Amino acid sequence: MDLGIRGKKAIVCAASKGLGKGCAEALAREGVDLTICARGADALNATAKELQALGVKVTAVACDVTTPEGRAALLAACPAPDILVNNAGGPPPGDFKNFSLDDWRQAVEGNMISPIALIQATVYGMMERGFGRIVNITSASIKNPIPSLELSNGARLGLTGAIAILARKASRNNVTINGILPGPFDTDRLRGTTEKLAKSRGVPIADIEAERKAGVPAGRFGTTHEFGATVAFLCSAHAGFITGQNLCIDGGGYPGPL
């Protein structure tokens, strides 16, 4: 299927690896020119070269998108995107009683305020031009809160609620805003948490991996290719009637009916 977005311009955040890279690759294969960002310049530039080989224009901006300066640099490189994929690493796990107010502020700044700032800076231009696709990569925790991830649960729920009405308003101008809620995907982050858990329990990594896969109805982890393809479809010309939705991609892990 031709997604109808060849020649469009996209910003993809945290795109040097993992889920963000999967999104950038899928969009590049559809002929979308990219502005990608991440904190680490080396990994970011390596990814940019890979994406350029797919025949699209790629601009790499090494920055911290959770800071005003980082967002300004990103928007200077692509001031009028047609597509925005918001993505940022989540705050660390912990015990609620040990979270300081500064911990909460940092979580909200990184996973709520930052994506809102990028949406506010881009959505009205999209509306004026009559096309726009915004996808927020959040977490399955907004439907099924995860123990020890209260910082992430709260900030991502805040983002989801904050843009719900805007998603409906913007749809009259062919601009959609949706959330993608990933479960366990085969990324560096998942492998890192698996290694830490194995070390803390004194068992082989393979045992923890098997245990985690057993907890997924699909019996496996998702791939970044699957994730990117889903996001690319939501960014397509065919997805204009899908907005204000929060789609779990978790191999069936979410236990509820909605």
C-alpha cells in the first residue's frame, strides 16, 4: 500500500535507536524527509546515514528535546513539519515514598511538557496547511498502571488528557493526534532491564527473558519494524479518520476490553 505521504516532512524524536528509529525507518521507506534528534551525536549520525541510504533527506540534530534549547534547535531545523512523532525515554522506576517533588517535576517536564511544547509549536501550521499527523509514543501504563513506574504513569496520563480535546478540534483540518502505547519490544532498553533483573536475582538472562515472554499472550516481544509500520500507517493519508485514540501495541498484554 502506498501511504500517500511521499515528499512530506517529519520530525522524529529519540530516533537514533529503538522505537524511534523504527518509526524513522518506516517513514523513510515511504519517501518522507526526516529531521531526527537524540542526545548522543555518534549514534544519531550513524542512524542518519542508514536512513539517507533509503533515498530521503535526513537532518540530524543532536539535542535534548526535553529542554527548551533542544526543542528550539529541532524546530529551527524543521519549522513546518507535516508529521511529528513525540518520543522520549521514561523516568526511572522506584518506590512512591522515595520520589521527591523534583523527581515529579522532571518526569512531567520530560514526558508531558516537552511533547506538549512541540505540539503547540507545530499543530497550528499543520491546520493551516490542511494536513498533519502527530503521534505520541507513551506507554501501555496509561491504561494499566505499572507498579514502580508511578512517575511515568502520571506524566504520560497527563499528556494524554491534555491533548484529547485538541485532537478533536484539529481533525476538521485533516490533522490527527494519536497515542501509541507500547508493551515489551525488543530494544536496548528492554534488554538492559532484563540484564539488571537477572543480575539482581542471580539467574541467567535467558531465564528472565523467557519469563517475560511468557507474560505476553503473543509469546514474544514486539519488533521495532512492527512498531514503525504501525506509526507510519497512522501518519498516512489513509488515517485521517483516526484521531484522539490510544492504541496498545503489546501482544495482547492489556487485560481490559477497551
